[in-house]
Amino acid sequence: MAKKAKKTATKKKTVRREYTKADVKELRAHSKAKTPVAKIAKLTKRSEGSLRQKALKLGIRLGHKR
């Protein structure tokens, strides 16, 4: 009988993208418009956590429930 090869779990590699000046400007506009974070995440293709961390560093608030 032939031995079965073990499959190793592959982890998806995280790709980090820097925030450009345009990204920051867009984030500030969404903050002012009180756009929900989930919607911003879909539009910018970034995670909610990433957006919240950047907003915290910039000193702005995100989301409509504030």
C-alpha cells in the first residue's frame, strides 16, 4: 500500500497596505458623515479593526453609534 502524504495547513498571508493621504482624507470624510464602519470597510477593502486603529491614531471617531 502506498503511504498517504500529510497535508499541512496553509495560513493565508496577511498583506499590509499603508494608508495614503487620500485614504486618510476619505476616512475623515466618512467620520464626518457618520458612515457605519462595516460600510467603510467594504468600500476601502480594509478590516474594521484596521480602520478603527487608524481612526484612533488620527484622533477621529468612526461609526454612526457614537
